[in-house]
Amino acid sequence: MNIDKLYLEIGQNIKAARQIVKLSQAELATKLGLKRTSITNIENGKQRLPLHLLYEICELLNVDALKVLPGTQREKRKMIVSIDGGDEYQISEDSVGKINKYLSKAKLENVLHH
């Protein structure tokens, strides 16, 4: 197991979830009592976050912590997004930015990685 790659994938998953709920790195950092640079380093896999912090982040982002951890599947990652507790939609991570742009007023309640 490549530890650096593990933390990079966790960070990328956290970043994708953060972007979906439209939280800036600074806003997330403030809620966690951290500096923005810590969030940047976590998302880039350069800072290894402790387990309790992983759970805090996932709780704030409304993400299942187990879904943030990389799986053994090598398929292109998909995200399941639930809007206002209603229907779930499967999207690619590449679409996150586009969705944020067009659904700025939508409240995305749940993000699960597959």
C-alpha cells in the first residue's frame, strides 16, 4: 500500500465533498478550529489527518466517512448526490464544478463516493 497515495485520495474525496456543499477551505477550517493551509494540505495529501478529524470533517460535509476512504475498485469514481433528501443522482467527480455553477441555490444534503 502506498501511504502517500492513500492520503492523496482521501484528500481528493474531501475536496470533492467540500465543493459540493459550497464550503470554502477557509470556512471549513474555521468550523474545525484549523488554519486554511491545513485544509489545503489535507486535500493535497500532504498532511495526514487523525481519525477523529476525518470524522469531524465528514460530519460537517454530511458525508459517510467510509465513503471518503479509497476502495479497492479501480473504476472511475462516481458520486451519489441526494438533493434535499429526495432522489439520488450519480455523477462523475469531474462534474462537481459544473454542477456547483448551475445549481448554486440547490441544497445538496448527502454525498457518497462509490
